[in-house]
Amino acid sequence: MGERIDSYQLVAGELTIERVNALVAGLPDLVKRHAEDLMSRHRYGGDAGPSPHLNVLGHPLLQLPIWIDMAVDERLDEDAMSDILESSLCGYLSVRAEDDYFDGDWDQPKAAMMLSAVFRARHHSLLARHISDDRFWDRLEEVWRGYADAMLRESELNDASFEYGRDDFEHVLLRSQPLELPVNAVLSLKGRWELTPLSSELVRHLTKATQLFDDFVDAPNDLTSGNYTWMVRRLGGRDGDRPMRRRMVESCDQVFAEAADELDQAVLVGADLGLTDLPIWVSSRKAAMTRASQRLYQALFDKVGSFGPSGASGDA
């Protein structure tokens, strides 16, 4: 696979998943059933197989706070780091519950609301055990406000009747900014709050790379579902599926180059934070993106070739 996985990161990740599964096991039966469903869908359940936090095509959900802890000053005590890592995963699951519903992947809006409340309460309470700095809590509130606005705005913009441009796409990226909060927690406890603007910038580049990649790969399904994302529009999806797929063949290298550039920018910011493991992770991610893009390009090329000359006008 090519990715170097530090044994501490591996063990810490597995222990974090065990802690969250224990949390779920102690929930009331009805809540637990929906939580287990959510965990299973995202491969965090007890028998989910290889840990999803090791997937370099996802967010470095648990790696980021570990990298920061290892790079900046003295290491935090084990209890504090364990709580921060669990908080990170619980925050992510609270978002996943809402995002699955927003994206139409889960037809349980009431369960989504309740699970997001349960996991976000845990996310906050774990951090409150250790952090008293008002600057952290002010930033946490700001980040979650931005997340709420971005989620609602994206849902509105995905309607074909709205205009959706590059500036809107940049704003929608705020939906992923909570990824910085565990990093900020580490920096707050170390008395290094002055470094948090770098953590915000780092997360911005990493999540933009992910969004570009995911939105490109998901463009055909998004169009079928009626989600006119910025990428769908950029690829000509308003003209129909066939023209969009032809445009995807033409644009594949360009979009992946943009995602790779965001990863390069992240490495530069990470260097200012002393993150020596980030370039290794980014290299592995680029390799995975290349493999995925090659498979996608071939599939698109074969599909477009099957259209024949009559497909040039596309589907409405």
C-alpha cells in the first residue's frame, strides 16, 4: 500500500473506535440501534474490518491531533489525548448522521437529528473536561455556526434553480472545518493558541482537496439524484449525463491536479507546524488518487465510447 503507519497512531485509532463502540453500546435501545446502523454504514462498527481512519482518501480524522501532539512541545498526557481523539470521532459521527440525511442516503430524519445531538454532546463534553480557555470555546462556536450555514446553503445551492459558483463552493467548504477543533484542543492545552490560524489553514487545504476529488467522482450519481453541485455544473451536467461524462474525460487530469495542489499547500502549512508525518500521508494520498483516477478515466472512456455518434447531443 505504501503508507507508513506509526504503531502509536494505529493503536490509538483502534482504542478510539473501541471507546466509541462502548459509548454506543450504553445508549438506550432505540438510539443504540440507529447508532449501530450509522457506525456500520461508515465502517466503524465492531466487525467493520480495516479501520476507516487509515483510508488516505478520507480525512486524517485522528492523525491530525496526534501529529500536532507529537510535533509541538511536550506530549500531552494519555487521558487528555484519549478524550480528544474520541471527541474527534464523535464530532465526525455527528456530522455523518446529518450529512447522510442531507445527501438522501438515509431516510430517517428523526434518527439523524437525535444521533447528531448525542454524538455532538459527547464531542463537547470530552473537550470540556480539559479545556478552560475561552478562545477555544469561542472558536468552537464559530466553527459550528459556519458548519450549519454551509450545510443549509449547500442544500439550497444544489437545487438547479439556484446559481452555484466557485465562491459558493469555497463557502460550502466550511462544512468540514470542524476537523480543526481537535487540533485546536491540543494547541490550547499546550498553551500554543497562536498556532491555531495555521491549523485552520491546514484543514482548509486538506478538506478542499477531498471535496474536489469526491465531487468529481460522485458527479454522475449526484446528477442522477438531482444534486447540482458546483462540480456537476462545472462539468456541464445541466446539459445532461452524456455531455457531462464526455467533459469528465476531458477534465479528469485538471481536477485531480487541483486537488493535488491543495495537498501541496497543506504540506507547506504543515511544515510551519513541524508535521513530519504529513508529507508521507500526502504522498500516499496522491498515489491512491492516481490509482482511482486511472480507474475512473478508463471507466468513463469506455462509457463515452459506448454512446456512439448519436450520443453527442446528450440526454436532457
